[in-house]
Amino acid sequence: MTLPGFPRPPRSCLDGGTRSATTSPEMEAMRRRVWREQGVASLAIDDITDPWLRQAVINEATRRWGRRHGGQHHGR
């Protein structure tokens, strides 16, 4: 609540109620852009259909950032 004539409080992108959820096409566009501009690939584990490749990606991510908390655990 603000008093009349006073400035409104600052807005922040961290305010959860100011933006709708990101859609699937928006996420795909962000993934494409970050790959092209920064060389970073963002892959959902469930989207990798080859079991050997999926496990290799899981192993590398675990080595770099540790085990996942929550979600499905493939291969165990």
C-alpha cells in the first residue's frame, strides 16, 4: 500500500507474481539462443533416447555439479 503522491515501490524480476510461467516454445527458443551465442547445451535427460548417451550425460553432470535432488533417477 502506498500513500497518494508517493512513488511506488521498486519492481523486481524476482517478484514471483509479476510474470507468467515460461511456455515450452519460449524455453526451446532460449535453449537455441544460448547454444548459438554461448555454446551451452541445455538438454532434458528424458529427451535423450539413447541409453548410453543419456548415462554419459548424467555421469558428466554428476561429476561437475553433484547428484540431483528429486526427479527421476535413471540407471539406478
